[in-house]
Amino acid sequence: MEILMRQACDRPAQRWKKCFTFFLITLFGLSLLIACTGPQVQKAPVKGVYHIVKKGETVYSISRAYSISLQELAKINNIKDVSNIKVGSVIFIPDAVKVIDDVIAAAKMADTDNRRSTVWREEKASEREKTPAPVLTGPSDARPEGAPTRTPQVTDGADEDKRSAVET
């Protein structure tokens, strides 16, 4: 009899444990389902290359070789002092397609290209200066030959201070 009483008393506790376990599993499943159905946010991969600093290279020469401003390169790579960069440091170059092995030569070539384009712009400017600008004439010069000119004259009347333009 004692055994039957114990089983009878344990049944509500077992039922409560089963219900609670079912509730927890269902809640976990629903939260997992909701988490997986949200929008998937992925960042676009950043294009660029990683350049390893070699002996003799400076941040300035690297920026010239890859055609990027010194300020932008320092900002992207968190470089506080651009005059102090260590050999072997890795620098990210955004929008670069390939790593340039000889940065110093490439920087000199970039400087030469900039000088050429500057000389070309100066030549174009000097050509523009040689070409005379068209002479614009105002409405006073547009009068035909022999046209009367207006000159002010004093009119007869009570008030001689009043003047009007009369054609002659």
C-alpha cells in the first residue's frame, strides 16, 4: 500500500516536470527559429592588398606608388607618426589590385607622370593665352555711321536749370 501511495503522489510531480521540459524545448525552438529568420547582414569585402614595408620605404613613397593620399593611408592603418615606420610592418592599401614590389621606383614613376601632366596642362594654358580673346563691343559702339548723337541742351522756359537731351 505504501508503494501505491508513493506512486500516486509522484505522478503530479512527474507530469509537471514533463510539461515544464516540453515548454522549455518549445521556447528554445521558437527563439532559434526567430533568430534564424532575421535579415542576414554581410559587409561587402573590402578590395585592396597588404604591403610589407621594406628597407628604404617610407609611408610617403608607398602612398605615391599606390596613388593614395598620405593622410588617407595613415588613417586607414592607424599610423600616428608617418615619419617612423618599421621594416616588416604590414600596411593595408585600399583599392589596390596587386602588391608593388619596388615601391621607390613606382613612386618616382608616379612623380614623373604627375610632372608630365602638369607640363601638359601648362602647355595647354600657354596656348590659350596666345589665342586672342574675342573683342566684345558695347551698345555705344554699335551706332551706325552718320547717326545723330545726343547732346544735352538748355531749353527755353521759366526754369533754366532743367535740361533735356535733344538730337542735333
